[in-house]
Amino acid sequence: MSSLTFHKLSWGQLEKDCLLLYPKIKDLQIDRLVSISRGGNVVSRIVSDLLGSLPISHITITSYEHTKKLRTPIITEEPTVSFKDMTTLIVDEVSDTGDTFHIAEKYFKKKNVKKIFTLAPYIKPHTHFKPDFWTKSIDAWIVFPYDIRETADGFVKMFGSKGPARRKLLEIGFEEWELKGIV
């Protein structure tokens, strides 16, 4: 079986780790946040609130299908607003390899932004892109609290059926109530 390890985050831990970033970004004079959808959406919303309800644009860059990494991440949806002369903060939940951040940064440089900052609460030790702002390096597959169904479906594929998948989900920290009706 796979030697892949998992780190399940709670809502409280995700919130705490986002709040730890606030003192580092509060004085940046950001004009607009850019959420790398879908992973960055929750983190972007928290950061927007902390920075006084900054507007959030979205760029969708697909890197994974279930727990399988795609060969090359691709932009599947672009923002529709102008970023000319804006200071932007590009937000994702994790910098795994860094490929997604590289693609986003390259995209926004072509939009004549004034300045680009990057933020992800989590990085992997092997990433080749460290965001400007991050809190923790985690050497495991991070299971976010908003990825219950996606994680369960991935585990069923990984472990062959619902029974072994359910046992592994419970082993990594899921509660019965979280899995009820899902797996």
C-alpha cells in the first residue's frame, strides 16, 4: 500500500494559521486579492475579512484530480477585471510543488500589475516556490476541513472500496459524524 501520509486539519487550526498571517500582511496596501480556486477560496475569504473586506477575484488552476497530480497545472478560468497598476495578493491554501503559484504569478505579470505578493498558510518541504507569506511546512497530504467528499472519494479509489477507505479516514482523524452518508 502507499507510503503517503496524511495530516487532517480542523476548521479551528485552519483559522488559527490564517490569523497568524495577519500581522505579516496588515500593512501591505493590497488593492485586490486573487484566490486560486478552489483551494484558495476559504483562505482568501478569511484574509479578505482581516484586511477590511478587500475584493476577491478568482483564477482557476487545476493541479490535481482526486489525489493524483496532473502532469502540468492548467488555467481553466480567468478573472474578468483589470489588474493594471494594482497591488495584488495571490492566495492559495498550500504550495505543494509551487507550479500553481508560478503559473498564477506569470499570468498576473502579463496584466501589468504594480506589485504581486503571494500567500498560502501551508507549504511542503519540497516546494520550489515559497510564497511571500506562509505559516507551516507540512510533509504530508493535507486534508482540509472543506474536502470531506473529495478526500473520501479519493480514498475509495486509493484503497479499493468503501470499507478500507472509511477505516483509513477514521485513522487519520475523521469523526463518524463527518463521514455519515458520504462513505
